[in-house]
Amino acid sequence: AQKVTQAQTEISVVEKEDVTLDCVYETRDTTYYLFWYKQPPSGELVFLIRRNSFDEQNEISGRYSWNFQKSTSSFNFTITASQVVDSAVYFCALSEAEILNEKLTFGTGTRLTIIP
Amino acid sequence: DSGVTQTPKHLITATGQRVTLRCSPRSGDLSVYWYQQSLDQGLQFLIQYYNGEERAKGNILERFSAQQFPDLHSELNLSSLELGDSALYFCASSVGGVYGYTFGSGTRLTVV
């Protein structure tokens, strides 16, 4: 069975600080996909990134970066120079992407508050 | 606008009632997924349809059912509603799970 753990329930940082959100996953499959979604106070789920299990390259997109390490089954997300607009709940998710089993398994989310 | 349309945005109904939530997927997406987000259970997968056929089932109660129509829109039917069914219900669509999922803005259901 697949499982995603986001041990950090809530994080608060002062604006402009860097912050890392942790994600640890469990799966028996060798092929899988990892995702991060952002849920701002308005409630929608905003896609941030998708990474397949064969691509361990770190990725940077503006102030966002992701560190994927298969050896530790982690897919951590870092926000550099945080801004108030980054305040949201962030979800890490896993899909084993098999035919007949494409569901996303979500972690419990990390509520990030950026203090101005 | 994500391209996935969910209606209504908000719904308030009484216990024991039946409601229908509607989802129009992004153009070209054949798969539709339904998720429930509640405070105690988090985001839970309910059911997936692909081109009109049920493809996968998750933690969906027997009181809940869904279908996908020939025009690919989907409906989630919730019956004999209980207070615990109050939640945010999301629809997502995809051309295939490996390519990622686009979520709608959700329907917030409140059962009173």
C-alpha cells in the first residue's frame, strides 16, 4: 500500500526566510509519480510539480525548489525568500500510476504561515 | 481557471437528503476522479471514471455513487446524507494519471 507522510503539521516563518516542507513516501512500485499541490485559503488545489521515480534531478522554479531522494524516499519542497502569498496548505501526493490504479494518495498537508 | 468546472460551489442541505455534484473535465481529458476533503480524513480518493467506465474505487460509501456521461462530464450522487458527509468535494481530470491531474475548485457541502 502506498503512503505519504508530512510530519510537519504547521510551520510559521517570517517573510523572506527560507522554508522546507518535508515529504516521505512509501510504495512497493518501482514506477511512481510524486506531486506537490498548494491549497490557498480560497480552497482550490493548485498543481506545483510532478516528478517520476526515474528522474532524481532536483528542480528549481523561481523561488521554489524540490529535492527528490529515492534513497530516503523523500521529496522535499523548499521556498526561498518566502512571501505572504505563500501562506497556504501544501500537500505532497503519490500516484503509482498503474492502469486501474491511478489514484493520488495525499499526505495530511503542512499549513505554512508567512508572517509579514 | 483550471479548466475543470464544478457546480455548485456551495451546497447546504439537511440530513437524510440527496444531492448531486457535477463536474465538467478539462477539454480532452478522458479521466475524472472524485476526492473528498474532510477535517478528520484529509483528502481521500473516492472513485475514478475513464471514458464513461468506472476504473478504480477508493473509500466511497455505498450511499455514494457516480457516473460519467458520453460528453465526459461526471456526477457524484450523495444520498441519505449524514452530518459527517460535510466536506469539500473535488473533481479532477486527466488524460492519464501519469501526466498529472487538474483539480476543480471544489464543492463545499454542508449537511445540517
